[in-house]
Amino acid sequence: MSRNMDNYNWGSAKKRYEWKAEYSSSGVAPRDMALEKELFGEENHTHTGLNFDKYASIPVKVKGDNPPPGFERFEETNLHPCMKENIALARYSIPTPVQRNSIAIVTAGRDLMACAQTGSGKTAAFLIPTCSALFSQAMNLIARPNGPHDARHFKCRPLVLIMAPTRELCVQIFDESRRFCYRSMLRPCAVYGGAGVQGQIREIEKGCDILVATPGRLVDLIDRGKIDLSNLRYLVLDEADRMLDMGFEGAIREIVERKGMNKDRVTLMYSATFPKEIRGLARDFLKPNYLFLKVGRIGGTTTDITQRVMWVEEQDKRQKLRELLMTQPACRTLIFVDTKRSADSLDQFLYQANFPATSIHGDRSQMEREDALLAFKAGTSPILVATAVVARGIDVKNVMHVVNYDMTNSIDEYIHRIGRTARVGNAGLATSFFNNNNSPVGRDLTKLLIECKQQVPEFLARYRTNDMRFRDDEDDDY
């Protein structure tokens, strides 16, 4: 079925709870059982794995003056009753370390830079406290058009702005915000490139309190006079290191410094990797008394991922991948390649070899990217060939195997890639093809394997040194 690009609005047109004027002034609306099933049904539930209890032993550091204490159970928190009900519907029982500490810090009104492992629940760690804090104030804070005739001239005034580097991550965060804003007055929206701008404008013209955005589309809509940031209470940068390090810094500075953003706001930054240089840059956006939360080692990964590194020459990769897919049990498998051309070529090879595969990369239209992800999530195409566009933040349930067909030469990128499996305490497998082209990452990869108690193959022995310990430079200067 063909879709008109002007009306194409993948994420932001999804159904959300719409507040009605006659609802109770308590700020909690009646239940909508059909929507509740859509938002919180089994297909949207991420099961915590058998290794979830290991989170309790992960070291946590909070640096800065007078950090508030964390908590052990969601019931103990000073969250709005509606938020506690939504947490229960989402079947969140025990908070992860980043949630325990982040929720307490944000509730206390402190700026935060948080570094935690992939798959550790960072999205909930910022959505729960920001939305909950606004539930009881929403009646006095939200802005809505005065009828349909006013909508065309209406500027939405979001209370929370969440910026993310990719369209797919924006949609994922938007889906989570629909769940956590359920039965509240807060209305979430998502705006990003690649989808029809008019459809997104129509959504924000109905009112927008939680805005998830990519920087480019956000600047466009601010310049069109459709978004006003003067009422902002919370600014969140998700995958903050990539936002600042991969060409987004100029757009972010423009949004924060020259687009009328409320200066009396709380700023929050989250990522699984935070190189020291990026931390220095990030401080420009944070108040001087900000807190630095570190869960595990900066740039570390979970021991729930079995990491397997194989020597494979370039010309042998296709045959080795075919053998790998034929010998492993059928499961969702995410295969990373370096280039868009490689993604298309490998997808075609797998299709001709009768593997149920699809592919995704930055040159695909948003409709094609959507279709590929939906097919992967549904299991109709359980093999997804992808470039780095899905390495950051994307959470697909039951990805059991990640294959680095083209091994990255950045250890941070490697950590993000393999972090697409073993989510929230589940186990997973990461297989990486390694050859002489990957020698720049050899030492860091060997160190990571040793740290995570993984088997180190003989061909990596040359990268061993007398000191294979990671030095966490967070202690030098946070």
C-alpha cells in the first residue's frame, strides 16, 4: 500500500491519551482499556532477565555536592500516584541502578550527567521523574489552542524537550512517553526529519508538553514559529556523547543559546559512553552544581553478553556469516556493517541464500526504515542488516545475537552495537569478525574482553600488555 509522504507521520500520529475538559481536576483521568492494552500489552513489555539481580552488585558513584540518596523500590519514591500506577502497568518492579539514582537526583531538581551501560533503563530514568513532577502542575502549565481556528497560529510550549540523534530513537522515546503520560494531562509529540512535516505540525498544534526531537527538525519548527521553548522545565540529551561529537553540537548550541530557551531549567544528559573530552564540552550546558552519575565503568558493558571474536578475512566474510546463521538456533539477529552500500549488498546476498533478512540505513526513506524495523520486531524478518543508525539506544525485544560483520575501530561504537542484545538483565551473544583492518581497536577490545571475563582468542594475544586494567579517568575530572 502506497503512502503519501506529505501525510506520512510514523511516530507522532500514534494514539495517545487525550485529556478532556470534563475530567477530574485531580489530574488523573479515567482508564481507557483499549489504549491501555496497546500501550502496556505483552508485545510492548520488555521482560527482565534471569541475570537482573546482578544489577545490585554494579558499582555506582555519584560525584558532586550533596547528592540525594537513591531508593530501593518505586513504592518508596515521592512520585505522583498516577506515575506509580503507570510504572506498575509497565511491569517495572525493581529499579535498575541508573533509575534508582537518576530519579532521586531529577526529583531533587539537580542537573545531571549520567553514564550507564547499554540496556540499563536510561529512558525510564529520565521520563519517570520529569513527567511525574509535572503531573500535579499541569493544569497551570500546559498550553492549548482555543479551538480549531486558533490552531494554525498556535505555538506549542513544551515543558520537557528530549533531543536524540536518530529518528528511530525519537520514536522509541515517544512510545515510552505515551506509556508514562497515560491518564495525565501531558501530551507527548515527536518531530524528526524524513517524515512529513505537515503531519507533525498538525500534531503539535493540538498541544505538546513532552517533545521528542532530532535537532534539525526542531530548529526548522522553531523557525516556522510552531515551537516556543520559553516555558521549558526540563532539557534532556539522550545519547549525549554522539549528539555533541557527531556534528550536532552547532545545532544544539543554537537551540539552547539562541532560540529563547528558558534558562531556569533542569538539564539532563545520558549515554553509555562519555569520553572525557565530551564531558568537558557537556559542562557548557549544565549548572555548576550538576551531579555526575556513573553506573559501572564509563564505557563498560555488561557481562551478560557473551563476546566471541573470530578471525575472518574480508573475502571470507559472506561464507562465514552463512555458516554462522545456519548453525545457530533461529533467533533475532542484528548484523552491523560499515556502509550503506554494504548493507544493501549483504541484504541481497542473504535474500538469495533464503535467509529472512531485511536492512536499514540512513539513505532509506523513513517509510522503508519503518517497514524494516517493524518486520524485524514482528519476527517476519528476524535478521536485520544495519549501519550505525541503529547502534544507539534502539531497544528491540529478544535480540539474541549481534554480529559485527564489519568490525568497528571505535571501542565506544563497539559497546553501543553489542548493547542491542542482553537488555535489562537478559543474556545475549555478540560475534565479531576481526582481521588486520581492525588492528586500531585491538588493544581496547582485548582489555574489554578481559574486563568482562570473556575468552581472548590467540590472534589478540599480541595486544596484551602488562597492564590490561581500564583506568577510569572519571576520577580525574568529572
